[in-house]
Amino acid sequence: MNKQRIIALTGGVGGAKLADGLMRAANAIDLTLVVNTGDDFNHLGLHISPDIDTALYTLSEEVNPETGWGRRDESWSFMQALKQFSADTWFLLGDKDLATHVIRTQQLATGQSLSTVTHALAKSLGLAVQVIPMSNDTVRTWVHTDMGELEFQHYFVREQCKPKVQHIEFRGAAEAEPAPEVVQALQDPNLGAIILCPSNPYLSMAPILAIPGMREQLRAAGVPIIAVSPLVGGQAVKGPTTKIMQELKLPVSALQIVAHYAGLIDGFVLDQRDAHLAGQINIPIITIDTFMQTAEDRIRVAEETLAFASTLKQHK
Amino acid sequence: MNKQRIIALTGGVGGAKLADGLMRAANAIDLTLVVNTGDDFNHLGLHISPDIDTALYTLSEEVNPETGWGRRDESWSFMQALKQFSADTWFLLGDKDLATHVIRTQQLATGQSLSTVTHALAKSLGLAVQVIPMSNDTVRTWVHTDMGELEFQHYFVREQCKPKVQHIEFRGAAEAEPAPEVVQALQDPNLGAIILCPSNPYLSMAPILAIPGMREQLRAAGVPIIAVSPLVGGQAVKGPTTKIMQELKLPVSALQIVAHYAGLIDGFVLDQRDAHLAGQINIPIITIDTFMQTAEDRIRVAEETLAFASTLKQHK
């Protein structure tokens, strides 16, 4: 019997944790990750894909367990030398991590697509999971703030999310197409479910869904689409989700997340700390502990989400 | 009184040692280094200028004293990560060293000239010496061998100079121009002498001299031009000079070096171990110990060369 394929849409650290759980779940599945590239940027002439790297490093156990991004057992000689040359040092580039950026930049320059390059990196890291950028076209998240328009990493890392967000723009999205491997995975007859990982809905998932045809193709796949709540007890576990929702004048609540994904998702995984909201959600839900601190937590959340998916059919 | 300007043409490790001695000589001089860029190459998408870096690192005391190239107190995490990705690892790139290549590549990509980029790097490293690439145009040394045509670093590093040299080509030289700063330095009214450092005459000095107009402009400066012998007791101190001279069917002798530079140089610094050849050299010479093992050796050879220069006038 063929294994079920699961497609997971993911952004940064939180999404990668669930992706890791899905990869390690007892259920034998073929896992495809569709990763946000709106956070990609060119820095010191290097093409950096932070969310792809977080996915690759997390799933290959190469990630720095302290930070959730970058590589473990990292050294920082390159950064020290950059300082000497008065180059930008606000974006941390570890010496090992740098190899990923240099190789990616070089291979893109030879005309390879980002999905081809990503596939090769995943393979080198020993991953059996399919890791695909949402698009091979350039989509860049720009954050319009009270300090002006900021490229995502400038907002997120350099300015540490301090500027007040007015609105978020996915530059290039209107002209972008889903990566061909995304389309292919969506047509897999063994596709069982699509999972929206608990990444920031406004910064990490929105760029993926902003690609023309993406939402339609996800729906057209005819399998249940489930979002895992990025809020735990009405708060983001990590990152600026809460702050951004406030600045965008949105109620900081799992209900808002459900509303945000309305028309796309068939089911919602609610955190047990938000159980009091269950009655106000008019799509199928499960209420579980979604907080992922340990490897076991990740697997448990993944298995409970997969079990939930198997009970659902896509609503029409 | 204005200080005397000295221009030194230099290649790799041996040349950088004399350049370092010239910088530290008791004589108060303004030093301009004109550096071979025929060894430059693109590796992993990075623009690498090995001779410029050897000059920069040597003069700033950043050089690895064990090897004479690369940076001291270097770490190698990047190389380890490259191996994991099955990328080329035959050219060693230390983590600190990498910052130089990344910055250079990025700045060249923004349209800056190699001389502008080199000037900024030298300044960051605290150098008062002027370090100029021979040209801002692309000149690449190709070594035609019994194993086929090899780009210089492929011959020199990857193949460890093992292939038998048939002839050496400076691709692009015919269309190249001296860097504007070279022309400017040659027109400095305080110019006192031009020194050809003891770098490989065929691999390191020849690309500089292959640039159309370079020889003529050196001569037109009207100051004595002196070559320091790269042979010590009829042998190269380091590198493939001896092997290449044999393969090119040239007598391995200081006499051959003098013949090679005939019409260009006004004086020659002969190593004392080759003193028996002095009678056969028909231009002014000094015979000294040119072997530079210590910092004191470098300064001594530099000071003796400068003293020699001050006794000479350019022959017409």
C-alpha cells in the first residue's frame, strides 16, 4: 500500500517544530514541506532563505537547539572578521551556516531554481522529506511601519520587530507562481491532508497564500486542510504574532486565526488553554496541548493532528 | 621634504615578504604595491584574489605565519560544512578569510572597481601602504600543461603544480589596462624606484608585465627599476619556479632571470649563494643574502635594495 502524502505549509521556528514532529510521527507518511520564502533576502551578496534553512536544520537535527535557528556547534569567526571590515553584522551568519548560503547563491547564479537547490541541500543533510520553496519566483515580504517600509529581515532582525506594523506587503507575489513541485505534490493521488503549521499567519503563512492560484490549488486537491493554532492561551509562543495582531487592530485570539483562514481550512487544532473558545468555532476542531517544548511534544501534536485529519473530509 | 615613493610589483608569498620589509624599512618611504591579479578566480561564486590577500594579510600581520597565506588564528567550520554538501574543498577557505572574499564579491557586484575594493580592505586592516591590483580588468593566468589547459588555481592548488607546464597564457591581458592608481603612482614626482619583488617571474610578475603599456609606463617613469632575484643558490625558496623553468626548458639560474627582465631593469639583487654568476651579469648588481626567514631579514633585504636603488640612475 502506498504511504499517505501529507503537505505541510510552514514558516520559521514554530512551523519547523511541527514539521519535525510530522516527520517522526508513528504514521508512515510521505512528507512535503512547502516553505515560506517571503523572508528570503540578499545580504552581503548572499541569497539567504531563513525559513528554508530553519526547516532543513531542524529536520536534520543540525539546528541550534538554544535558538531554534542556525546550526548547532557553530563558530563565529566570519562575523568577527566582518566587524573588522565594518560590514553589516546585524544578521548573524555562523561559519557552518555560511556554507549553505554560499552554495545556494552560487547554484542560483548558475541558473538552477531555488527548488532544485533546496532539494540538493536537503539530500546532503540526509533528509527524506521533500522540502520545497513556495515559489521559485522572487516574493519579498515588506513591512510598512511607523519607521517606513522595511524589508522583512530589517524589520524582524535588525529592528527586532520594534517598529509598529501598519500593513504587510508581499512584493512580487502577484507575479509569482507556485513552485512546480508544489503543484505536483498537490496532485499526488496519495495526498491525505494539508496542514498549516503554527507559523505566524500574517508574516509566514500569508506570503504562501498570496501567490495567485495557491489557495485554489490547495482547495482543489480535495483533501482536508487543517490549521494548527499559533496561539497558546491567547499568546504567541515565540515571535511577534501577538504584537502584530495588536498593531493591525485584530483581536488576539484563536477565533481571529480561524477567521483569517476562513474558506481555506476544514479543521482547526485549538490549544487546550483556549478551550473556552471552542463553542464559537463553527468548523471541526480538536482541542489539545499544542505547546511543543520537547521532541515528544512535537510528535504528539503531529500525531494528534494527523489523527484529526483522518476523521475529516474536505467540506465543499 | 616629501617622502620618496617606492613602487613594488609583487605576486604571492615571497613578494609579500619583501613588501613587508619595504614597509618596515628605516627609510621613510611611501610604498605602493602593484599586485598580480592573474591568479584571481571565481570559486563557489566568490571573487578570490590570492595575491592581493597575501599582501594585505602579510603587511597587516594578519597572515598565518606557518603557511605565509591565509589568516592567523583561523577556524575551518565553513570548510567542514562544505564537505557535508559535497562542494569543492580543494581550495582552503578559512572562516575569517571568507569575510574578505564575501565583501570583495559583494562590492564588485555593486560596480565598484577592484582597486576601490582593495583600498577599502587595506584601510580596514589598518594599512598605510597603497595596495593596487595591477588592473581592474579581468586577466586570468591559464597554464597549458600535459593535462590540458588549467586555470591557475586549478594548476597551483588543486593539482599541486604536478602537471608539466608547456606554456603560460595571460587571458584577457591584451585587452586590459593598468589600474588608474598604477598610472598615477608612476607619475608621482617623488617616485624614487620601482622594485620587482622576488615573486615567480613567469607566473606572478609576467601577468603584470603582460598588460599593454605596463612595461613602457614603468620605463617612462624615469626611475631605476630593480629586480630582486627569486632564486637563492639556483633554487626557488618556495613554489614551482624551479620546476616551471625546467619544464619551459630554461636554465635554472639567476642569469636567466636577468635575461628575462632584460630591457626593463636597471639593477639586479643577486643572492650571495649565486655570487659566482656576478661576472656574467652586465647590469649593476648587489650581491647580498636575499633569503628572508625572519622579520629582520625582510627589513635588511629591503633596506639593502633601497640603498642600491639610490646609487642607480635609470639607463636610457
